[in-house]
Amino acid sequence: MSPTKRRNVVVDFDKFTKTGARVFGGHAWGEEARRRACLDIYDQEPGVTVTVQLPVDLLAISPSFFRAMFGASIRALGQDFYRKYQFEHADSYALIQDVVQEAVADVLYGPPGLPVGQADPPFAGPATYHS
């Protein structure tokens, strides 16, 4: 049996801008971005990692956009999402870090405010970010 080939796929958010927009929001736009980025295919391929390149002048990513684009990957991969996906931002990744962690926790464990013990296990750790 041959070893799994390793490769990295780059998803460039600049390809998902609407007339130079630097705010990514809305469920429908997130679903369209997921489809255009072929994330369902990459999630199924062993040995593939995905580097998500964020625009230098990014202003915001809404949780609804992020969950629509990456929610299926988070559900399919669980905590392995952090091994499969890395996020790069030339200036600062702090802008996206909270959105990523909150969205992963919401998808895996449910939204905040649920009674303790109901879909509220401890969070396993931060994503890998590169600046």
C-alpha cells in the first residue's frame, strides 16, 4: 500500500470579493464561496490541507458567512478541521481568529447559552494561523 500523497490547496478569498468588497457576510454568499472553492472535494481527500488566504485589507467576516462556507467541513472533520485548514492574513490574523473559534465551537457544540452539559464540552484548542 502506497503512502498518502500530501498536497496543499490554496483558497484565495480575493476570488470571492464582490466589486472589491472587504466584508464577507451572509449565509448565501458563504454557501456560494464554499461551492466555488470546491471544499466538499478537498474535505474528502486524505493528505490534502487547505490554506485560506485572506485579503490584506479585510475588514470583517460574519459568523453566518463563515459557518456557511466552513460548517460542513467542521461537522465532517470535527477537531481535525484545525489540521486540515489554516488561515493566513498578511497583517494580522486576530481579525479572523475569534470568528473561526466561535464558529467551530458553535458547529461542534451548539450556540452559547445552552445549559451546562448540553453540547457544551470544553473547547479543544485554537486553530493554526500564519501571518
